[in-house]
Amino acid sequence: MGTVLPLAHQRRNAGPQAYQYRGIFHTEDSNQYFSYPLIIPSGTQQVVIDLAYTSNNGSNVLGLQVFDRNGFRGRGRSLEAERDWHRVAVVIAAGCRTKGAVSGEIAPGVWTIEIDTYSIKNCCAFELETAIYRGRPVPEPGGELEQDLPLQLPYTQRPGWYRGDLHVHSDESDGALDARDLLRLAVIRGLDFLAITDHNVHTAWQQFTPGLPEFCLPLNGIELSTYYGHGNALGVSEWVDWRIGLGKYGVNEMIRQVQELGGIFSINHPRTGKLPQDHACWRAEEVDYSLVGAVEIWNAPVYSNGTGANQQSRRFWDQLLNQGYRITGIGGSDAHYLEGSRQPLGIPLTYVYARSLSQTGIITGIKRGNVFMTAGPIVDFTATTNSGAKAMVGEELLLSKRQELIWLQVNVKDAPVGSSVRLVKNGEPWMSEAVSHDGLFSIAWCDKDALGKPDGLTWYRVEVYAPEQANSPGGDGLLAITNPIYCTATVSWIA
Ligand SMILES: [Zn+2]
Ligand SMILES: [Zn+2]
């Protein structure tokens, strides 16, 4: 079957809970029924289901229906088409509905959304999104909604966690696949964004065909592969001179050029290869680290010493953080798709909290450090002081006095039982707890002495490790890692 149906299960900090499925139907998928589960939590007041698909001048026709545990609840109504995108939607609430739907109680449990593929004459891309509203007022009983559906902003314009791969090679340099195929693969794997970062060229964008970027945002980038190490220029659409050592051109000039073009500079796989001579290993000297935006602390192992390289890269990052630099940790598969390569796209995934799914949104989110990386578990890490200040990853907590308590709250989803959740303080393991059950695992630690000494720097991050070291993509046990939450004093104390 030609169809692969990825699930992007989005978490939202505010607003409705949303599920999203995206994929592509092909001709051979015509006249079939495709089901997608939908978990309705108790207390749900309203369900909005929205299907958008490429109609190709009417030659593709999809239908939409929804079933609760007891049976049929509604069939989608066509909305006005936007360019080549057709949309059908269903709204169900206690006292209101779209025509073709049954209003009434929203019973919790697993519902089923079904797409019927009435006709697929051409490749048909689709996006199915569901919003579940809880505990908020619904329209007056009896009110029927037709064209005036309370649909949300398009998915891509909402703030939220978006996930993607920040380091991939196409056949514009030494990768095997072309940029279109990489983007298709990213759509299939449910990635929201993909940075194609070819060695010293920025030319992949010329391969993009209209349509696919609607499903996965391509980020412009280049892997600046110098004689003194590699670094990604992310979010730049122009060529950046990588030729450090040519005339007076130095590493800091190169990084500044990336900044001036609106991008962010990431040091790639800083400890891959062997110091002192390996080109891939970061060995540039006199680097102004205040210019560096990110470090790739999780690179899918390319070389035989890949595992150790990632651990050493994290130590390199720790040293910079302990010196007071706030540099964002990011991940990248470095996928080349060469014969026998071990780097599938999307492992690890980098999650970025962004105002919108746009190049500016993602780059800004990375600059802010609102980022975690994962090969599975979803990690939500926040810190709160006893005076009520709160921070997420990448943010700073200002402490007004030395003895202020800090609560470090961690929620982990989809971690295997027996894996361990580790809290790291200033680069050292500080607390650890074994995951004891499936589903959502929560733990809170309290630090009574966050800033041990006057003018001390303190940062915390969370790491998740597999029960057995070998059962992780990098072979080093790491399943997920967050960026730090930082603590600083608002006033100097008297020691
Ligand atoms: Zn590289
Ligand atoms: Zn690379």
C-alpha cells in the first residue's frame, strides 16, 4: 500500500488538545476506508474534526466520518476550498452540531475517525486535525452551526511544540537522496520541519516542489565544513563563506555572517572524529562563544566512535554552560542515506517550542533554548520558585534570595518502564528516579540551595536513559535530553 500514516500528537500548553494525522494517498488507495483513533477524555464539551486534502481539480475526493463507542456520530461537511485544498469538517457538541452530525453527550473513550477514499486519481496529500475542547462554554442548545464553524487558526500559525531534524544531507552534496525525497520522507515520518544542510552549499531549495512544504517546513541551511570543524548555519538562504584561513577570514567572521543573515550558528558534532587532526571535530581556536547559538550535542553516530563522541560533545556543552554561555543544545540525524548508513532521518528528533511553524518561529525557538531532543520519550520540564516564578527549558529563574526553594517538575511520556529520569545540576548527575509505570510519569524534586554561593551560576536539565544501555539509538542509553533551566540572583548577597 502506498500510504504511510504518521501521527503527530501535539501537546499544547493552552487551548484545545489537538491530534493531527498527515499523509499521502496514492491511486491504489482508492475506494478504501482508513481509520484513525481519537482519544476523548472525560469532560470533553466539543469535538472539531477538520480534514484538508489536495483535490487536483476535483479528481481526488475524500469523505470523512466519525464514530463514538456506540456508533455513527457524524459525516464531514464540505467547506469552501482554498486554492487546490478541499476541506471537510465535523463539529459535535452537547447542544450543537454541523449538519450530518448527531449532537448530544460526548462520551469519553476511544472514538474512530474514518476517511473514505472515494476517488484518488492523483497523489493526494491530506492533513487531518482534531481539536478537543474541555470545560469551556459551548454554543446555546439548539444552535446549529453550518458554515460558521469555530475552527482554530491553521495548525502552522499556532504556538506549540514542533518537531524536526536539523541536520540532513541531500544529493546537492554527499547525500544519496534528492531534497524532494528527503522532504517526502520527513512528511511520512511526521516531522514538522526539516533542515537540509549540505556541505558548503545552500542549493537544495531549488529542488522543492510546491505542495510538500505545506506538510513539512523546509528550513534553509548549510553545513559549513571547514578545516577546523563543522557548523550548521540554520535559517540562512544565502551561501555563507566557510573558507576560514583564507586571507583574514576567521571563525568569528563566519559566525557573524550567519547572524547577519538572520540565522543561527550551531557547532556540529564537536567531538566526532579524533582531535587534533580530524576535520569533522571542532578544533577552531579563539572562538567567541557568545556568538555561538547552538551545539549539536546529539548527532546520530556516523563514525565508529560515535557513541563516545556524543557523550564527549555533551561534556563540551557542559563546560560552556558552566562558563556562563547560554548555548542551546540541539540534535541532528546527519542522515546521508548512503549504502549501509545507520542514520535514519528523524533520530534524534529535536522539539522546538515556537510561536508558529515558520522559519522565523523555529529559529527563534532554538535561540531561546526552548528545545528538547528525543528518540521517543516526550519530556516536559519546568521549575517553580516558592515565590511563584516559573520557567520552562531555555528560560531563567530570577532568585531574590539565596535560600529560595526551587521545585523541579518533570513529566515524561512514553518512556519504557525501568528507564531512569535523571536531573543534572551544573553538569553533574544530581537526582534520579526509575520510571515505574507506562503512560505519563511525573516527579518533582526540590532544591533548597539552588545558588550555593554568591554570584553562583546554576542550571538544571533532564535526561532520560533506557533500562539497558544498548536499547537506545546511540548505544549510550540516552533516550531524551532537555535544554537547561537557568537560575541567577537578582541581587548580590552578603556571603
Ligand atoms: Zn559534519
Ligand atoms: Zn553533516
